Amino acid sequence: MPHPVPSWASDQPSERLADTPVVRRADRWWLVSPSGTMLATDPAFTGELDHFAIDMAAANRAVADLHSARDASNGPVGEVRR
């Protein structure tokens, strides 16, 4: 029988990192599974989680900007120049 996930490790998008079993609470990263939770303490690992969270936030903003541009023009977004 799986153990319940603690109430503080909710599935709210703002707390869970993408679709990973990782939650950031009170400036600490926690690994969450049905069998329990574990505090992530390795600085290299938590640093990578920080970078991933920053990259995900930037990607989410970029997608939101694309949707806003499309909605503003009432049509498909024009070609992006590089």
C-alpha cells in the first residue's frame, strides 16, 4: 500500500518542479515519492535544480509571450527572426 504524500508536498504547480518528483519549500528542495520524502542536500544537485527551475520559468514566460502576441494579432504569430 503506498504511503500518502505529506500535505506540505502538494501538487500545486508553483511548488512542484515541472512534472518531476521535486518540490521546493522554504528555500529547500525535497524529493517526493509515495514511499516518503527526502531533503536534497547535495549542493551540486540542488544547484542544478535551481538552474532547471530558472530555465523552466523562462520557457513558461516565452510561451506566455507567444500566446499574448497571437491573441493580440488575432491570428498566428509571425515568423521569428534570429
